[in-house]
Amino acid sequence: MQGVRRPTLSEARLESVLETAPDGIIVMDEGARILVFNKACESLFGYDAAEVIGENVRILMPQAHHDNHDLYVQRYRATGERKIIGIGREVEGRRKDGSIFPLDLSVGEAQTPNGRQFIGVIRDLSARRDTERRLASVQADLIRVTRVSALDEMGSVLAHELNQPLTAIMLYLQALEREVHRIQVAHSRLEPRASELLGKATREAQRAGSIIQRVRQLVEKRAPERKNANLNLVVDEALELAMLGRQRAIYLRRFGPTVLPGVLIDTVQIQQVVLNLTRNAIEACQREADPTVTVTTWAEGDIVCFSVADNGPGIPAERMRTLFNAFRSEAGTGMGIGLTISRAIAQNHMGELLVDPGGDGKGACFTVRLPAAVDMASQNRDSIAAMPMAAAAEADKS
Amino acid sequence: MTVHIVEDDYGVRDALSELCRAVGRTVRVYPDGEAFASGANVEPEDTVLVDIGLPGEPGTEVVRRLFRLPLPPTVIVISGLPLADIHHAMRDFSDVIVMRKPLTSELLGLLA
Ligand SMILES: Nc1ncnc2c1ncn2[C@@H]1O[C@H](COP(=O)(O)OP(=O)(O)OP(=O)(O)O)[C@@H](O)[C@H]1O
Ligand SMILES: [Mg+2]
């Protein structure tokens, strides 16, 4: 009767804790022999408990760490110097099939009637590593997108903004030349000073024009790289960038049909537009109780559209007049160039950027309309019903 | 013989109209495509100057409507876009004249 003692209640409880624990739990003795290997460990390492109990814990580590581990155990036993006990750290584990994976290991120790024992709690980090890697690559994308555009877009916005008044100046000068000519004829006398000054002014205006021309050549050389793209994917990717590193929770709603006609676009530039509009929207609704940004894609015949709406205060009427003028930000933080750039990009794509200012409890809504790529447009024309379907995704919580 | 100018930038619009008047043309101006659609009475011998980058209805639409007329006027498209892009936007229309801003004295030749 004595040999087959029934487990006590606390032993049974320990057993069930071990078996249901989501983390891997290993107990080993002073000689690094495995005493307990729970269910979670079995799926983490691919061994059955029966295969490893009694074995040296080294079989769960990559070869390269074997010697170190022996050393750690020896040193700890001799000096009490802690490399890991009570601290926890990231190490590598080795599965039965030989594959290596990152894990988080915390080790505690306990004095038991059977001597000193070590308890290791193991958490698989492969999933988290993947997320980290993804995040890092997305972050790199973000930097690339913003940097490429900052330079190119700055250049093209400046060129565009200066080109308008310069065009006017050159036209005024031509009109003035006509006027001077008319006066000379009418009074049949020459106005040499007037003609001379006009000539000088015209030359200077032309000089400004050639500077703008040079900037444009620089920018346009690299500029439009048009690819036939799926606007849904382009928008989703940009949204992922926009939601990165948000401090507060923002509710992001995303609607759109599964199939859209293709668009011939420079994806980096269009993503820049999505980013600009989404950042503005987030900024505008931040102070709402339930900040919500709604991004929708749809098609109207040969036009493919996306809109970014928020539940902020909207845009006051007096602000609307100068909304697209560069360098007039009122947000304080920005340069006030986002919308100017976005509209320039939309227009460069033969599309447009429209604003519904909202107000009276409605937030602003910005819509970008782009012409569908010609061949694709006819193929998918039937699947364009603007039925909201897709997922509501929630941004990172704080 | 009227010149219709559809351009959203005030400076460019006004300067264009001054220049057109200086060469003796009658001028009407419109800040956008909608104003042009509702307010213009276009004769076949008129000239219409259209900016492509208009707010609201794009300039391409304005041009499309003009070419649907039985006897379209002379259409000159002006834009700050690269010439290749303007031509691309106007690929459906063979009779359109395109010019890039800033406009050269070439324009005078067309208006006078
Ligand atoms: N969704 C919106 N709701 C309310 N106001 C908006 C919204 N989007 C833009 N605005 C207003 O328009 C202004 C201009 O926006 P724009 O994106 O051009 O510049 P910015 O966001 O201030 O700076 P940045 O150059 O960094 O983008 C903003 O400062 C803001 O006042
Ligand atoms: Mg902005």
C-alpha cells in the first residue's frame, strides 16, 4: 500500500496548474536534470514529457549554449552569482526537430526536501519577434515614404505655387508692353525709358521662370512612376503606417468593395495622400470622446475613389478659402503643406481632391477621385456597388 | 470672338484677361467649370482657355463638354503640369492646343 500512494490534494492541484498553464514550465534539479515538463512545453519543444524527464536540460538548448549552461550552473552553485535566476531574459531554445526559436526564460529556485530545484517559465517569442520585424520594416517604409516625398513634394509644391504668380506677372508684362505700344502710337512719340524698364522686368521674370523650370526638371525626372495598382491595398498599407505609434486609441473604420478597378498610380505618392489626410483626420478628432476615422474606397464608373472622414469639429467656413494654400497651417505643429501636396498629387494623377467641410456636429470628409486604368475599368465595372463590407480595425491602444 | 477664361487662380485669370483685352478681344472669366457650364454662351468662333487643375469639376470635363458641341470653339488648355501629362490628359481630343505655364508669347500669336 505504501508504494502506490495517492496524490495529495495540493499535488493534484499543482499537477492541474502545470498542465493548463499557457507558459512552458520546467522543473530541474541541481544537476540540471529535468523533473517536470508540462503540456505547454511539449507543444513548444515538440518532445513528450516522457522523452525528456531525467535528461539534462541541455537537450532543449542549441548546441552552442551547452558549454555555457554547464558553466553557469557550476558557477552559480559555487559562487551564487546570478546570470539568470530571478532575472529572466531572452534566450534561444531548440526543438526536437532541431529548429531554434527565441524564448523568454525566467528561472526561480526552491529548497525542497529533495534538495535545491530550479523552476523555469518559458514564453515563446517567435510571434512577438515577427511582429517586431514587421513593425521595423513598416517603420522603415514610413521614413522612406515621408522622406522621398518631403523633398520631391516640397520642390513641386514650391514650383507650382511660384509658377502661378509668375505666370500672372509675365502675362501682365506682355499686356503692359501692348499698352505702352498703344500709347506710343496714339501720341506718336517714343517712350524709351518705359520700354527699357519693361524689357528689364521681362528678363527678370524669365530668369525666375527658368529657375522654376530647373526645379521642375529635377523633380519630374524622378517623379511619376505609374503602376497599375489595387487602391484597396494601397490604402490599407498607408493606413497601417498612419496608425503606427498612436498615443491614444483611435477607432478606424474601413469600408470598401472587395473588387475595385485598377488605377495607374505612383503608389508612394498616393500613400502620401492617404497618410496626410488620415493624420489630419486623427488630429481633428483627437479630442472627441470616441475619436473615429472612417476610410472608404469605392468606384463610380471609370473613377475610383477613396475618402477619409472623421468625427471632429469640421472645417470652419472662413478657413475653407485658404485651406489649400501652402504654409498656412493653424494646427501649429504642421507646416501646412499636407493638403497642398495632396491636391497636387491628385491632380498630377488627373484626379481631384474634394472637401466636404462638415460642421454642425459633422466632421470633415476629404475625397480623392482617380481615373481607373483604362483596360481594367471595363472588366470590373459590375462589381462596383459601394456596399460597405470590410473589416473594422482598431488601432493600437495606448 | 469672345475669349472665355476658366481658371481658378485669380492672378493668372486677371492677367490673362488683361492680355486678351490688350490685343482687342472681348473677355469673360469663370473661376471654375461649374460657373462656366452655367454662365457661358460659347460661339464657334470663340476661344476657350481652360486650366486643367480646377477645383471641383476637372478641366478635362470642361473640354469634353466643349467638344460635344456641334461646332466646338478653339480650345486652349493651360496647366502647370508637365507637357507629357497634359497631352496624356487630352489624349481623347485631337484638336486641343496645350500650353504649359508660365505661358510664353506664343499665346499672343494665338489670340491676336
Ligand atoms: N479633417 C480635418 N478637420 C478639420 N480641419 C482640418 C482637417 N484636415 C485639415 N484641416 C485643417 O487644414 C489645415 C491644413 O492642413 P494641412 O494638412 O495642409 O497642414 P497641417 O496638417 O497643418 O500640416 P502638415 O504640413 O504637417 O500636414 C490644418 O492645419 C487644419 O486646420
Ligand atoms: Mg496635414
